[in-house]
Amino acid sequence: MQASHNELGALSLTSQRGIWPLQQALARRWCGTAESGAWVLAGDAAHNVHPLAGQGLNLGLGDVAELVQVLSTRPYWRSVGDMRLLRAYERARKADFALIGNTGDAIQQLFANPNPALQTLRNWGMNQFGHNGPLKHWITQRAMGKAHTTPPPRKVSP
Ligand SMILES: Cc1cc2nc3c(=O)[nH]c(=O)nc-3n(C[C@H](O)[C@H](O)[C@H](O)COP(=O)(O)OP(=O)(O)OC[C@H]3O[C@@H](n4cnc5c(N)ncnc54)[C@H](O)[C@@H]3O)c2cc1C
């Protein structure tokens, strides 16, 4: 109530409060088969990242885009539950997660470390990064899920 300045009215607990750490997590397997058929994970069910970089939703949407791409371009004779397809999806998305998730995790750990020498090095590194246009552009494009977009067509003068 205090945090929301009473905007939400009177709040009370309806169950025991659950607490869990905000941290990176990755499901070992993202697809498989059960008695009822094939299953596949996407979004937070497959991975969690520390919320500091605001990338959780983007990663989940990236999963959906990749899954749609893999399934909609499959050969007619493969079913949507074909493990080759679902594993290709898993591999592609785990590669993106490795970059975005691990970068966010490293930044979080770097900022959480109280060592003054590390803090100086961190500030220097962030400064260098801020001044490195191409690297900054590449990272932000990846973070926005634009890694696979094709460049816009070149303008041809008449
Ligand atoms: C504090 C915090 C801040 C964040 N800030 C950002 C941010 O700034 N930007 C950003 O992009 N991301 C942010 N995220 C991450 C983002 O919220 C998640 O990545 C995103 O919501 C995941 O979407 P999802 O659909 O995969 O899972 P969820 O949003 O968790 O949806 C899963 C749904 O399934 C339901 N469910 C669970 N179990 C069952 C069941 N057995 N049967 C039926 N339904 C079930 C749940 O009730 C829920 O509605 C933040 C996360 C946290 C915790």
C-alpha cells in the first residue's frame, strides 16, 4: 500500500508470501515428447534473465517468432511435433539467450561487486562501450531482437 501510495486501495495477503531470487535460469531441455504428444517451452518457462536489462519479454517474443518461422517453413511431410524442428528452434534460441542472458548477468554481477578496483575498471569499461558506436549499435540491435532483420533496400537514384 505504501509503495503504491494507496492507489490500489487496501491490500492484504491471500496466501503465504513466496520469495525467489531474481536471477538467470535456463531449462536444460526446451522440447520433448510425453504420452499426450510433443511439448515445447518458450518465454519464461524456458529461461529467466535478471530484470535489470528489461529483456525478459523481448526474449520470449523472439522465441515465438523463431518457433513460428521454424514451423511455418517446415517441409510438408514433417509434423509440427517433429523433434528435428523443435530442436532447431531450441538451438537457435539458446544461442540468442547465451548472448543476451549472459551479458545481463555479467553486468548485474559487475555492478553488485563492492570491490573499488573492479568498480573503477567497470566505469572505464562502460565509458569505452558508450563511446564505441559500432559495438553499441550491434549490442542494442541484438537486445531489440533485430539481429536477423535484413538491411533496408538501398535507394537507387533515378
Ligand atoms: C520484477 C520484474 C521486472 C521485469 N521487467 C521487465 C522489463 O522491464 N522488460 C521486459 O521485457 N521484461 C521484464 N520482466 C520479465 C517479463 O515480465 C517476463 O519475461 C515475461 O512476463 C514472460 O512472459 P511469459 O508469457 O513467458 O510468462 P508469464 O508472464 O509468467 O506468463 C505465464 C502465465 O502462465 C500462468 N500459469 C502458470 N502456471 C500455470 C498453469 N499450471 N496453468 C495455467 N496457467 C499457468 C501464469 O499465471 C501466467 O499468467 C520483468 C520481470 C520481473 C520479475
